[in-house]
Amino acid sequence: MLNLNSEVKEASDYTIDKNKKIAEELGLDIDNNFTDELEIAADKLILSADGLKIKKLNSDELAWDVDNYSFFKSKATPYTINPSLWINGKGNSYAGVFEVIKDKIYQVRGLDIANLTIIRGKSGWIVQDVMTNVEVSSKAIDLLEEALKENIRDNIKAIIISHSHSDHYGGIKGVVKEEQVGHDVETQVQIYVPVGFDAECVKETLFAGTAMGRRAEYQFGGAVKPGIKGKVSVGIGVDISNGTGSFITPTNYISENGIVEIDGLKVDFQLTPGTEAPAEMNNYFVDYKAFWVAENCTGTLHNLYPIRGAQLRDSSAWASFILEAMDKYADKSDVIFQSHNWPHFNTKEHPDTIRNYLLNNASLYKYIHDQTLLYANEGFTAKEIAKKIRIPENIKKDYYLRPYYGSLPINARAVYTKYLGFFNGNPNEIDPLTEVEEAKTFVEYVGSEEEVLTKASKDYEAGEYNRAAYAAGKVVLANPKNQQARFLTADAFEQLGYVSESSVWRNAYLQGAFELRAGVRTPGDRKAESGSDLAKCMSAELLLKYIGILYDSDKSKAKDFELRLKIHENTYGNESENNFVLKLYGGVVLSYPYDEKVDDKSSIEAYAELNKEALFALLNKKLSLVKDKIKTNKFEYLERLEEGLIDVKEHSRFKLVESNETV
């Protein structure tokens, strides 16, 4: 008889047996689990951060605690952790300052999901990516200064941000102050980003930010505590730091491949749009023979579709850009390094390490692309393909390609969806039942909730955890108050997490188990976002689009209107003004540029002249505070718009493993 309760469970006999078989298949010693990759990860540490605790700004709460992952000091892998994932987590737990090229390039690793890298220029330092939060990036600079015995903070000449994800730009105000940034190369810090960077940051962090942030709790295990029965890794790092996000408007946009001189160094940029991010770039430091591969190769198979949500990534283009990089940089590089995990070096014993690293990465992404479409053209559905696809034998034991972050099943489904959409060809999916309707039908057809749970319990006892979680999870959807169904689903999720090689799968299963046992956390628990800074830096055009997203058309009863807007903007002292038409039409907010000036207001029925700060106040439902700063003959139109805007914070903890219909 199952002991169904809210307690975290040990690994079952089936789980232990499966993890032993995984170790055997990969040639790992579960009692002394160590590989060559861990030697590379630990190499060139010049200042350890063991025991480091970083406090959040103006708080005693911790943004980071290195000791959370001290369990990795054990040689043996607990049976509650996939022995391959143990390698990834252990490598990422090494914390401190690492030398990449002596006197030239250094990284801080193990304090966040992402690394902070510095490159010595002719007169100062170039920073490459700035981590997720202000607290950890600032401490990273402190550690670098301690290790190198130099004043780095006051000698930063430029920052390169590789792509439009917040773990690469969110810590920027811990590295430089906003007033230090500007276009004057001699006196101000330059920020280099790929073209399209700002818009893609907004689309991901804000446009779908609330939904993505909630789903990210599953991808990264937001409520899951570090430990041998909890979080052990997030695949591309040990965890996400818990601090204050930030954003500063870039100064320089890389729009084409080629060499740019930055603080006396030749930096060869390679744009890679549509790969890991819609706006992304690699760069090669010519003077140091060092190739920065951004997040296009990261020491693990990456996501073509992250479960937090994102635009589907193009695996064929991804492979092509890696091959292009291999052709351009592999044979003239001594080191390949990136924003996550650890570098790889050419050596006398292994002179082709970098070429093989790039070739093997490219081949895996191309394989997933081609094999998925082959199976699709043979009539298999996305779910069927996910069960069929396997890592090719020739790269199976390359640990920098193991599925610690991305996974083959989800990546295959992403390729299928990118080409063929979500529809699997079955007419039942044309007008499908909702998840709750489907669950209630399932329970009704089986006979009763008790009968479903009886069968699901037998599956659990037989080690069939997928089946048990599926069936018991249907009962939870049909009746969230059924406590036995919640506990059984949670127990099955937990065992699935214990054997998962993908950190994303483990974190999602354990987060689901947590919420089924303890409920959904309230807003304000663990948060790491740069939304406020980013919104303030948004262009007027993007702000208007965001206002449209936050307008609740279902509840709108406001009368239609049309308003001509003149919006003033100021970026690094450059004044500009842009004209837009703003329309409320049938509950939909429409906006588009308007070429004619609105200085002559006599022929315009409704107009408003305002700055971007006033528009930001509207967005935050604080229009009354800036009323005297807006020139308009129809202030009530703006009030009408404000009334229909939702507060996204109220929707930030919607349910995922049970019905959300009552939220």
C-alpha cells in the first residue's frame, strides 16, 4: 500500500536501478563520479569563492550562497540524482575567479547561471556579458580586483552583451553606473550589442514576461531548494541568482559581420540571429586568439524550445552558424569560451579540441533537425518522434553535448512545430477539449476518481511513473481538492525528477511535486527581473505596443477614440520626437506612426503631447501623477485607456499543474 503524504521521498528501487544503468551505459563510477570534463571545469582557478555569501541590496536576504551546493564535495552520486547530471552540476558548482588566458582574459563562474568575463584592452578592461543581477555582478568585479590586485571597476572601457536574454544584461548596473555610459569613446563606457537587441529584450522580458516568468519557475525550479533531493543544476549554470535586475540602453549596435576596434583590440563579430536568441552574436578576439561563442555552444545540448516559453529556434541555421564559425575561427583559436559553463582549449595532446567542439555541436543540431523532418515525412507525430530520436553514437560520450539543459525529445518537438505547427493531423485536435474538460472526460470514462487512482497506484508500484503521473494528474485537473491524487502525482513526479538527465526536466518535475504538496507560492517570493529598467528604456513605439498587450479587451466597455500623439524621447542627450496615432477600436488598442506634425492642432479633434516618462506612468496606472506634464485636449481618452489596463502582478502566480479556471 502506498504511503501518500506531503513528505519528500527517497529514491525507489526502480529509480536506483535506472540510475545505476545510466552510469553503466556512460562508463561512470557512481561511487567516485568524475570525468575529464570536471578536470577542465576546475582548471585555472586562481581565487576560490568557497563559503561566499552575497546579500541583496538593502536587505539581509541572500542573493547567492555558494554553500548551497557544498553537497557536490562528495565523490559519490546519490541515487536521487542522475549520475550524468551530477557531472554537470558539480562542474558548475566550482566557484571563483578563473584564468582563461594569463594576464588577458578571466572569468567569474559559479555565482549565477551565467559567467562574467573580462578582457584586458590597451588602456583598461572590456566586460563580456554581465550576469543576471546587480549584486552578483558587482561582487564578481570585487573578486576580480582581489585576484588580480588591480582597480578594474574604474577602468572599464566597454561592455559587450552577446544576446537579448536577461542573464546576460541584467547585472549591468553592478558593473557600471548609467551616467558612465555614453557615445564619447574617450570618456564614457560603450555598450556593444547585436542589432535588434532592445526590441527582442522587450518582446521576451515584457510582452510575454508574466507568463514566461511563471513558467520559468518550472524550468529553473523556483521553489526547489538545492540538495540531493532538490535542485542540483540548471544545466547552463548551477542556479539563477536571486537579486536585482537592471538594464541600460546600449550605445553601439553591431549590424554586420566584421572587425571593430574596442580599446585597442581587434574584435571580429559574427552575427547569429535566430539561434539561441533572435538577436545574438559571437566574437573573436584577434589579438588573443580567443573565440567567444556566446550561447551558441555552452557545454551542453541547448534548447530549441525552452519550456519557460520563447520563439522557436532554427536548428538548421544554428548548425550553419556554428559551421561558419568553425571555418573562420577554429584553426586560429587557442581557446573557445562562452557565457555559461567552462572554456575548452587546444593543447599539444589535443590540437583539434576547438574544431571538434564546434563540429560536434553543429552535427547534433543538424541531426535533430534532419532526423525530425525525416520521421515527420514518414508520418510520425511530434510525440512519436520524441520517443524515437537518440544522440548519435559517435558523440554520445561527449559530455559537453549531453542533454543537461536542452533535451532531444523537446528539441525534436520544437523542430516539428516550427515546420508543421502544433496540429498533429488528427481531427480531434482541430477543436480540442480544454485540459480540464479532457481530464473530466477521462475520469468519467474510467468510472470514478477512486478507480483511476487505484490503477495509477499499481503503475507507481511497478515503477511506471510516467503512466502514474499522467493518470493521477488527470484527477488533479478534474478535482484539485483530491489530496490523494495530488500526493500520488507528486510522488511520481519526484521519481521522474530523480532519474532525469536534463536539469530542466528534473526542476520541472520537482517544482510540480512541490506545488502539488504545498500549493502555489504567493507573489514576491523569489524574483529576478529587469522589467522596470527595461520598460523605462523602451522606445515609444514598443511602449505603445506593450500598453495594447496589457489592455483587457474582454472587460473593456470604454467608447472608441482616436488620439494623435507627439512623444518626446531623450537617449544619451539626443532629443527626438515621434508622432503616432493611438486608437481604441472595439476594445483593441491600435497604434502606428504618423508622419505629419501635430503642431497645428486646429484641424485635429484629439491630440496629446507628452514625454516617454508620462507614457510609462500610464503603463503603471499612475496617470494622475503626470497630468500637468501632458498637453492634451482629451485627457479623458488617456484615462479611458488607463482604466482598461491590467496589473500583471495580480496574474503572476497562476496555476500550472492544476486547473487555472478559477484564477
